[in-house]
Amino acid sequence: MIKTTKIITPIGEMTAAATDEGICLLEFSDNKVLSSDYENIVLLFKASVKKGRNRHLRQLKKELKEYFTGKRKEFSVPIVVPGTEFQKSVWSTLLNIPYGTTMSYQEQAHILKNPGSVRAVAHANSMNRIAIIIPCHRVIGSDGKLVGYGGGLERKKWLINHERKHSFKPSDLVLF
């Protein structure tokens, strides 16, 4: 059984889903692909979806609240991300982008030791079903421009600015 709930955030309502093993979906409720994401998780997990809560959804709600207040920079809620080996490798690189920083799709392809795979990397990023936790919002174009985010470019900009604002520490200052 997959449990789902809605979570209100400063940048809009999100829909979350979890199995007994962990979070399998976190997406903005107004995202055009949300209904296909639901269909995919039903097929991937061979389970039905029902509104409700479980321990992972309660933990997610708490951690998202901490994230949006700038107190949390890393998530510890378990996630379950079925996909192809290539998708999993792409999503793994996303998890390694430090809070408050960005990376280009080209840099992500180089990390994967496949510099010609920029388009495939971008497509795999778009297949990420767990927004914010798997931080595809931290990936930008090679020219530094904001491109490609299922939640919308305004939200992507907000998330990047939010993380940059909260990643600054007084110890980062260099005094002469």
C-alpha cells in the first residue's frame, strides 16, 4: 500500500507518497506530470494508492518544515527510487551536489564519465519523482541560466536562493 498526503510549503502545495520502505514521491501538486507519476509508482510498486500517513510521511513533513526554515540542509528520511541503472546513477549525482551550490548538466555528465550524455542526463533528471530531497533544482544550464524544472523556474529560483541564503556562515568571511 502506498500512502499519500498533501504538504503545504512556502512555494506551494506538494503531494507526497510513501511505501513502508520510504518516500517514493514528492512533487508539487500543480505539476503537469503528477498523474503520470502516480500511475508509474502504482506500476513500479505493484500497489494501490490511498490517502493517509505513515512514519515516513510524518518524518518528511517535519524535515521539509526544517528545510524551509533554513535549519535542515540534508534529509534523512528514507527514499525509494526505482529506475534504470542510468537513472539511479544520475539521481545519485544529484544527491551529492552540496546544499547552496549548483552544477550544470554538462558537469553532471562529466561526473558520470559520459560527457556526451548531457541530454540523457537532463531527461533522467526530469524523471526524478522526489523533488527537493533529490535536488534536481540545483542543476542549471552551462551558461548559468535556470532551465528545466518540473515545479517551474520560479520555484527553482526560489529554492536556489533559499539554499544560498541559508548556506552562508560567518566563518565563510575572509577578513583582511
